Amino acid sequence: MILPVVAYGHPVLKHVAEDIEENSPEIQQLIADMFETMYHTEGVGLAAPQINKSIRLFVIDSDPFKDKYPEGAGVKKVFVNPEIIELSGEPWTFREGCLSLPDMGEDVERPSKVKINYLDENFVEHEDEFDGIVARVIQHEYDHLEGKCYVDRISPMRKMLLKNKLRNISEGNVDVDYKMIFPNKKHRR
């Protein structure tokens, strides 16, 4: 089932998400729904807070980047209760977008490598290191679990310049072709 994506300004995007306690049939269905939603919206990652669930879960599929970033080929993963262990490598800047911030993109600098501990969809524990575009997608989605969006990583001056655009997104004054929940939408009479 395709789920609505919450827009920037929604309180769930500001909270630190809670650990998932147990593997349940609901979680498996939620993971399937998150992948379906991500593909429908043409995203490469989706975190549970973006679908109004404050739990530590995100999914990624970096395959769309494979032509320009070969390390992204075939990397489709589920991250349950992830914890970043280490960020390393040369910082690099990349224009990031986000399903919760449609029609927007900003240059964000992040480390090029991430070491992360997580459970997969079968609740098997892993500790892996990723680099390049995969590391970037993971860091972006992990931020959502920590109550951050990529615009929280840009300069305060740049964020101030985007104030009207961010307000328009939260009010639903944006053209988007997928279902969204807008926290400050004005209802017309």
C-alpha cells in the first residue's frame, strides 16, 4: 500500500524515533509498504518518520545512482534500530533532495564513509561499512530517525533564504504527484 509522506514542518520529523522492540507481522507489512511508497515517489530512501511513524526504521535502494556511482548498484536494504558507529572519509558535497521537501534540493556536505550497526528485515544483526552514494543515502535517512532533515545541515543564512519555500511546503502550496500530509495546510471554505 502506498502511504502518504509527511511534509516538512510536521512534528514527527523533529522527534528522535523509538527503537522497534520485536519482529511482528505489522513490521513486515510496513517494510513492504515503505518500499512500495519509495518506488512510487521515485525516492532512493524512506524513513518511518516520513510516513508518520516515529520508529527507528528506514529502507534504501541506491540502484538508480548506479550509472554515475557504481557502488550504488544493487544496494537494496532495510535498517531496523540502526546506530551509526563511525563517520569517516573525505567530506563531499552533493545536492540532496527529500520526499518530505518536494521540489527542493540543497548542497549538503557529509563524510564519504559510514559504519553502521543495524538489524535487517529478519531482525538479524549486521555491522557494515558503506561508502560513496550509499553512505550518503544512509546518513540522510538516519538523520530522519534523529529528528533532522537535510535543511538542518545547511547554513543558517541559507535556511533563512529558504524560509518562504519551507513555509509553502508545510502549508501544501507545492505541486507534488504523491499523497502528502501537510502540517500547516490552510483549509478553504
